Amino acid sequence: MSSLLIRNGQVIDPANPNSGTLRDIAVVGGRIVEPEAGRPYDEMVDASGCVVMAGGIDLHTHVGGGKVNLARLLMTDDHRAEAGPIPLPTNALELPSCGHSTPGTLATAYRYVEMGYTAAFEPAMVPSNARHAHMEMGDMPVLDHGAYVMMGSDELFLELLAAGGPEQRNFAQIRDYVAWTVNASKAMGVKVVNPGGISAFKFNQRKLDVDEAHVHWGVTPRQVVRTLARAVHELGMPHPLHIHGSNLGVAGNIASTLETIEALEGLPAHLTHVQFHAYGTDGPKKFSSAALALAEAVDANPKVSIDVGQIIFGQTVTASGDTMRQHAQSQLASPRKWVGADIECTAGCGVVPFRYREQSYVNALQWVIGLELFLLVKNPWQVVLTTDHPNGGPFTSYPHLIRLLMDRTFREEQLAKLHPEVAANCALRSMSRELTLDEIAVMTRAGPARLLGLADRGHLGVGSAADIAVYRDEADREAMFATPTHVFKDGAAVARSGRVLALPTGGVHFVEPGYDPIIEKTLRRHWDHNRSMRFDHVAITHDELCRCGRGGRLLPAALFDGSEG
């Protein structure tokens, strides 16, 4: 078995004791072991003056599936602008640049690995399109991956929810349906987008508040969220319900966000890209930051976690299953083109190009709100660093975002460039907090791993997978986190100083909750009568999943006993 010793590095590992100390990290057979004095190692790395962290884990990034491909097709100018031949070096693997906001699968993997990331999770997989999503993720070398399957606006779920009434007389049937869907699509979790709203849009509703009834099914987003959160929890799935809330991007939507947290009634949940859900209506423009109200709600609910969805100024493209909100935002498209689609009456898709501008009052305030959320929530284990790639900006901007969070002086310099009303009046001006290396490691590594139930990832304890990033300790944190000196995946060197060295195949994370197979009678009837795909062809087998992932390892996550508490 191959072995590796990383010597004299400052090990930032907040999931284990003694984070921040200088010590050695030893690897044998792709796993971290206790260093042995006098043992010969196949490779030795001198990490003096460097910071050693676990490989980064992106909990929420749109990297596979139909909407991402539509975004790539829509943004051909973006791809052409960056394209160009790059000579292949003799000691590294490199490919032509291909896209800024939505790079192709190979470029996506290269850019993640070059920043020290070793895993990425697609947050919006449609059951009928699951094979394609897995194949696209499998086309990203090196990165371990997984996806959350979309539920909550599919017609069968809404029909069952309506039939069960407020008492949820058929909850066991709904729970079995959720479990079957997760199993069939080989998902890592369940995602709800604008609960009930994608379906309501098809019935000509243009908004759906948390306690507003769906015009056809008569159910509310509150019922959708509560039912799905309970089902996910009782099935013992490690990642709680992943929630894209109601009224994304609407002034005053903080009310919907707080009501969504109330709807959980103490159940665990993860609220995603919350920057887009933290808007008030104060001030002359009736658009203001509600970051403090949301941060206080997160602090008061330790079972709730968030990712921020920080916006980054410049050109990007928004790609979302939230057809209702994407249709509403389509007139703001830049450049002026967009795509809207429906998928098998289970979900929707809207792709709208967008350019965030520093001198736009709204965009500047969005930038401020995201940073305020990072700095206001007290417990870093409840916050994950994201840009909701590509919706808030490309994931390649993470080093820039980290510097904003760790360097108050740099943050103030950037703040001074914004729309003057925002720069002069925002609460961010008075925030002195600078995140520590430990807090960054939690938000980008240890926290996502814990939220996903990946016990052997996101940390550097003995027995964990040897996914490791070594960064030169620099005052300029953007430069530091942009180009680690060494990146290892399962103990193998995959990048060095911004050069990709090897392309091993990543593994596939998924869960397999149990269910009563009698639910398949209901599902067969529904699929055969309402869908273009035959029911017998829906479920993905282990062999198929392995082929979709180009032979990568299958990594089923352990379930917990959801019947307790």
C-alpha cells in the first residue's frame, strides 16, 4: 500500500482536538493513520509555513442535470470568450478554459480540485432525469459527488398530501413514496423548491405564500415542508430536508422564511441560499436587509442549518427549478434571453442569465446581506459557504469570498465601491468580526460533512479518508485559498500549485432508506398513466449507478434511527 507523510504543517481540523497545532499527518492505503517514527514513507511533503486542511466539500452547487446543460447552451458566448488552446505541460494535466459561469464537467472538476475541493453535491435532481444527472456528475473526475432529489411539487405527492387531509391519515404512504423516490434515483437527500409553487405556477398562480392554498390541490407550503421534513427525519436520512423556500428574491420575504422555520416544529432542516430569502421592506426603496432577523432565528433553532448563496459581482446565469420565480425575473435577464421548461409534471426549470452590478442598489444590498449572514450567525457549524453556483456567482469565487470574511480591511475597501446609499447605511459597516481558519474549515469542510452524514470526510482524524489540501499560509487569503501547494484525494496526489496531476474517478454518495413495497402499486399506476417513462425503467440499480459514475466507488451513507426524537 502506498504511504505519505505531510510534515510540520499547521493542521486546521476543528472536528478533532488540538486544531491549529503543528504536527504531521500520515497516510497509508488512502486513510489517515498515526505517524510512526522511523517508518519509511513513499512520499514526504514538507508543509512548513503551510496550513493543512481536509479536502473541501461543496454542499450545494449546480453541476449536473438538465438545467445546467440548458445554462451552458444559453451561455455560449461565455464559453467562447474564455476558450483558447493551452499547451499541455509534460508534468501536469490541463484543458482549455471553457466557460466562466457554467463550465463544462471536466473544467468544473479541474477548477474545484485546483482550489483544494474533493467533493461536490448537486442540489436539484429530478427523478425522471436522475440517470443523466448521475452521468454528468460521473463525468467530473476526482470529485466525490451526490445529489438531492426534488419533491414537493410533483403531482402525486400533492395528490397524496391533499387526500390525507390535515390529520395526514396517509402519512406512512407518503413516507414510503419519499423513500422509494430516494432509492430509485440514488439520491443523497431530498430537496423541496418553492414548496408546492412549481405546480401552482402551472395552474396560473403567480405567488404562493407559506399559508396560502394551492389553487388546485388545496394544500399549503407549510404542509409540504412539515410533511417532507418529518418523512426525511423518520427515514433516518443523515441530511435533513433541503429547503428552497417560498418567495425567493421578493422584498419582504423574510416573513416567509421565518414562517418556514416555524412550520418545521422543531424538526431538522437545511435552508439553502438564504441570502435570497432575507429581504425586508424598510427604507424609501422598500427593500432592505433582514439578515439580523434570520440570524437570530437560526441561533434560536440549533437543528436548522443554512447555506448563504453569496452573490459575486459580474456575469453569471441563474438556473433553478423554481419556474414561478424565474418567470417573474425573466425581464431582468442580461443578456436578454431565457429558458423555461416543465419536466414530467414533477418539477420545473428556469434559466435566466444575470449580471450583478456594484452600482445597482438591489445587487449591492444582496452582496451586503450575504456577508452579514455569515458574520451574524453565532455557530459556524450551522452555516455553509456557498454562492449557490452559478446563481449567486461561480464557485471559483470562493477564495475571494473567504478573503472578504477573514479580512475586515479588504471588506471595507470593497464596500466603498458599492452603491453609495448601501455603503453608507448598511449594518455591515460596523461589523468587526473576521472569521478564523477554524471557522472557514467548518463552513467549507467539517460542517458540510457532518450535515451529510459523511463520518470519514471533512476532517483529518485517524481512520478518515485522506482527502487533504495544503495551503501556503499567506496574509492574502484569496491568493492562499485559490492555489493550494498540494491536494490529495484518498492519499493520491491530484494537484500541485494549481496544476492537476492525476484524474482518479470519484465516488458516488447516496442513501437507501427502507419502505413498504406496497407503495409500488400506487406508483406504477401513476407512472404508467401520467409519465413518458415506464415505471419498470425508473429505478437505478447499483450496477447502473456504477456505470454512470464511470466505475467510481459506491458510497452508501449510514442511516440513523429516525423513530427516536
